[in-house]
Amino acid sequence: MIGYASFDTWWWPYVFIAIAGWLATDMWRWIGVLVGNRLEQDSAALTWVRAVATALLAAVIAKLIIYPTGELADVPLALRLVAVSVGFAVFLASGKRIWAGIVTALGVLIGGQLLIG
Amino acid sequence: MSTLSAERGAYWFLKGARGIASLPAIILMSAFVGFCGFAVEAGIPFGQTVFMTGMIWALPAKVLLVGSILAGASLPAAFLTVALSSIRLMPMVAALIPEIRTPKTPTWLLLLLSHFIAITAYVFTMERIRDVPREHRVAFFAGFGITVTTANIVLVAVIYSTVSNLPAMLAGALFFLTPVYFLTSIWASTRDRAGHIAMVFGLALGPLFHQVAPEFDILYAGIVGGTLAFAADRLWQGRAAS
């Protein structure tokens, strides 16, 4: 099957990225525009679409924390979960201050790693 | 009169562009530093990494594409992986478009601008769009989207050669920044109850469906979680009314 390394030319990887990357993402954006153009503001349909979008994003968030890529995968899962939970609690307690939640979560993540050694 | 409205459009475009100095944009740029490190580690050449940044724009899709290249996936398999993960862009765009368009906004313009919609642009716009006069919302969004995308293309190009010197603990923290930021900012910018319920369902169902159907986990979690949240919200509303 044709893959990323199939052709030994400079331009082939760009074609690969354009098809498997650009086309694979932008086609959904275009469909989204056509669907969104038909949705009325404050309609039940829009509320449902927004709820689906939000649940999708939440699933992405949970996956980024539980099944991470890169260096974060070397940090123990328990520490990642504690860091995000404490961060979210501080965010709520501080009257939804986003920076307070982020600083706390990162502090716990880095502090925890230093403690574990 | 038309020059006046063009001037005001330019004002709102610049106002959107100024969003480059906002918390969401700064966090996204940190996440791009993390992505750039990942691409370098995976052996993706400079030109292709920069090309990917501009052409795909959505960060999770890029991470998956690099992962597919690393795994030696075929073109159809890589396309399918990225396309499945990017379905989430569809409801995001569909939810955003009614907020920014006017009856006069041409569809081709929205199709063109939709390229700049990814999670950060969605969150940023949903948070601030109600304070922007409707006729200037497209300009405001274009200003933010185009500026942030361009800035990150430049950022990736500039740091490509030095990013591998980043300490491991810092690189890990950069990967952690994104989900924590999304979690808090989406919670803060969600105004309706259905949205908050959807968030809780999505967080729980994402990892659950990952165990059952890893290829479609995000999609299933979104549709099932979103629909349950919508139903729960309607039920709640019905009870309160009766």
C-alpha cells in the first residue's frame, strides 16, 4: 500500500500530508459550515449540536490526560489525575479563574515529579 | 457609508488580531512548542513540519498524523485515522457559524475562514463573541484566526532547530498545559446547563469508549454524551416548567 515513504522525491511527503492531513481535517470544517448555515440561533438543534461538540472536546481532554503523547507519558497516571483534579478544584474555588487552575495543575505536576525523584 | 463600515470592520479585525496576546493564544503557542518537539523527535523534516502546522492547524490531528507516519501507516489508513479524529471539527464549526454569520455573509467566505477553526479559536470566539456587534463578528473571528495561525507557523519555523534542547520535565508540562487549559476554559465559557452536563459525560465516556472502540472513541463519546446531556437538560427543563 502507498505510504509516507513510498516515493523517493522531495514532494511526495507533502502530497501525503495534504491528503491524510489537510483534506482529512478541512472536509469536516466545510461540512460544518454547510450544516451551521442551516441552524437557527437558540434552536433546540443548535443546543444539541453544541452539546455534542462539548462532549467531543471533553473526550479529547480526558484522552490527552489519560493516554498522552510525548514526554507526558513518562509521568505516572496517578500524578496526572491528581494534578488536573486539584487544578480544577482551585479553578472553581477561585471563582473560575483559568490561570489559577492552570498554575496549580502545572505546579502539582512538576512538584510531584520532583518529590518522586 | 460603505467606507465607514469597512473602517469599523478593520477595527474589529484588529481587535480579533489582538487576541494573540490572550491566555488562550499563549497557551496554544506553548502547546505548539510541545508539538514541534514531538515532530523533531519523530524525524519529520523542517519543511514538512511547518507545512503541517499551516495546512492541518488542528493540533490533535497533527499529532495523529505524525503518529501514523511513525507507525509506517499507509495513505488510506493515515487518512482514516486523521479524518475520524477530525469529525469533532464538524459540530464545533456548525455551532460556531450561527454565532458569527449574518444573513448577508457569503458561504464561500465562511468556507475559507472555517480553516482557522480549531479548539482554541472555538473557545476564544465563543467566550468573547457576544460582546462583538453581529455585523463585525466575521471580521473579529478572521482577525483572531488568521493572526494566531500565522504566528504559530512562524513560531514552529523559528524554534524547530532548538526545540530538542528542551528539558524533559518542561516538555511534559507543555503537553499537560493543553488539556488543563481546555478543561477550565470550556467550563468557564459554557453558559448553558446542557453544555456542563455534556462536559461531564464526555470526560467519563472518552476513556470508556477508548477501551471498547479505540478508533471511534471520541466520536462515540461526543454523540452519546452530547445526546444524553441534551436529553437530560430537556427533561430537567420540562420538570421545572410543570
